[in-house]
Amino acid sequence: MSKRIYRSSRDRKIGGVCGGIAEYFNIDPTIVRLIWAILAIVYGTGILAYIVAWIIIPEDPYR
């Protein structure tokens, strides 16, 4: 069975995108959130990317 990425329903602050990415890569969600915040501040693309990911990535149907 292939591994799929889902938005987290357990570990969410806003939309569950960072929590879902962290679950997919099996890392701490705080690390993903920090990387996302740095991208938002430095490049300005983090906020737009988060909104797009929130729309595209489905919520976890198993939790």
C-alpha cells in the first residue's frame, strides 16, 4: 500500500497541513512549522503555499 499525505486531524493549529506533513515524514510538527514560518518571512511564499496545501491536501479519513 502506498503512503499518502493527509492533513492531520489530531495535530492541527490552523488547518493541519504542517501536522500532516510531519506525520508523513515522521518528524516533529514544530520543525515543519518553523520551516514554514521561515519561508513565509524570508521568501513570502509560505503563506500562499500553506493556503494552496490546505485546499489540495485531503483531511485524514482514518482519524
